[in-house]
Amino acid sequence: MTTSETSPPAPDAARSAPGPTPTAGGAGWERELLEKLALAALQEQRAARRWRNVWRAVWLLMAAVIAWLLYRDVVPPKPASTPHTALVEVRGEIGSESEANAAAIVAALREAFEDPGAQAVVLLIDSPGGSPVQAGIVNDEIWRLKEQHDKPVYAVVEETCASAAYYIAVAADRIYVDKASLVGSIGVLMDGFGFTGLMDKLGVERRLLTAGANKGFLDPFSPQTERHRAHAQQMLDDIHRQFIEVVRKGRGERLKETDDTFSGLVWTGQRAVEMGLADELGNLDYVAREVVQAEDIVDYTQRESVAERLARRFGAGAAESMWRAARGAWPAWR
């Protein structure tokens, strides 16, 4: 055995021997990680695309439903040509900005009177009152349409028929109520707030400039003068007198007047019949079946569309209501 056969390899030979390189394994790991990240991003994009398609379908469905609601509200069903009872509802507060406004009620009344199949017109009322102007317009139109078309008009009260609502009801030939209905409130009010005392305590100065001695009339931040109070009371008395004249015209000799009749009180339906404020106990079906003798009821009520209702609730109507609350309300029967 020779020395060269048993000696260990030289250091340089060991360093140059073939073997795995660490850089090759590192590159494979990074490539695998990048592939996973790219795959995850692709899956996320696909999921986002699917959700976008789902939301588009949902919005299209909602748009279709809203369009159908708008079409259904704007285009009322055609009235029946066979003999029927025409129905016009008066619900909620009566006012130019409410659903129970004179323009809508009058339009419905005209359509009902002009339909040859309508044997009579029934006003279905459930309202606490509201604007004397709007009620006066409807009352005058009922008298005009009755004379023009020679058709009877009946008022049917559900829960409440007070103030401006009763102003409308007295134009009917007969008024039917439930024994527990609330009827009456033949009076006028004007309400508001005064903040002068609070402003003095807070040290707030009111700077109101007017052209016209009475332009600040009803300003809630200015003290009420005796002259302004008397003027406001005179207006209320004038409107109250108009209300009384309309009630006497509509009820005639059936009205049994007492000191409380025009005091602004309300009564139950049964008591209203005894006082001559109403004629008989009865509901809509009873009137259509027994009085009009046309059981088929066709609704002519003009209703707001969904878009109009949303605009009124969340649009300019909200700002106007806040302004009216700050300024004080105009005379109303309620």
C-alpha cells in the first residue's frame, strides 16, 4: 500500500466537487409563492366579478319593481262600465302638500261624476282636518258637480271626520257614521310659539327690519302686540263664520243647534246623529248595498306615485315643514 492511495483528497478538490446549489432551491420557492399569489388574485377577481353581476341583477330587479309601482300608481284601472258605487277617499290631514289635497280630491270627484256607470258618489272620510282653503275648494266643487250631473253624494265616516274634513262632509246629501266615530270640531285655530322671554334670558338680540308697520305680524321672535292679537282673532272669527254658514247650508233643518254646536267640540258618531251633525249609522258596504243599491265599488281616488311620495317626504316638503313650524301655522281646522 502506497502513501498516495491512503491520503485524503486535497482541499481544492473538495471545494470543486459537484453537489446541490442553494440558489437553485431558493428560486423554486419564490416561483411557487408567486404562482400561488397570482392564482389567489385571479380567484379574487373572479369572485368580485360574480358579485358585481349579482348586484347588477339585484339593481335591475329593483328598478323593474319601482317602474311597475310607478306605472301602477300613475295609471289607475279603468272604471267599470256597469252600474257601481263610485268611491273617493279623504284620508289624513287635508292640505296642499298632503295626499288629501283639493286638486287630487276634485280630480277624482269629476271622474266619478262623469262616469255614466256611477250611480252615486261616496266620500270615505278619515281625517282630523287641516286647511280651510283646501276644504272650501272641495266643498264648492261638490255642490257644483251635484247640480251639473244630478247624482247623489254620500259621506261615510270611519274613525274621524273633524274640522276641515267635516267642512267637506256637509256638502254630501247624507252623512253616515259609526257609533264610535269622532265628528265635529267646528272651529278654527292658529298656533305658534313665542321665544322673546327665552331670548332675553340668553342675551340674544332680535334684529328685524321691515318695510311696513305690520310686516312682522306673527313673527315668533318678536313680542305680540295687542293690535296684532286682535287682527289675528278677527281673521279666525271670519273663517269660523264661513265654516258655520257652510254647515248650516249643508245640514239645513236637520241640524239641532246648541251653544256647543259651533264651539269646536267633537262628539261620538251616535251623539252626532242625535245632534243632526250626521244622519245615520252605517259603513261603506251598507251604503253601497242598501242606499245606492250598487254593491260593486269602484275606487276613483287619486293616489301619489312612489316617486312623488318619496319626494314629498324627503325633499322640499321637509324644509318647508320646518320653516312653517318656526314661523307658526296658518289658520287650520283641526
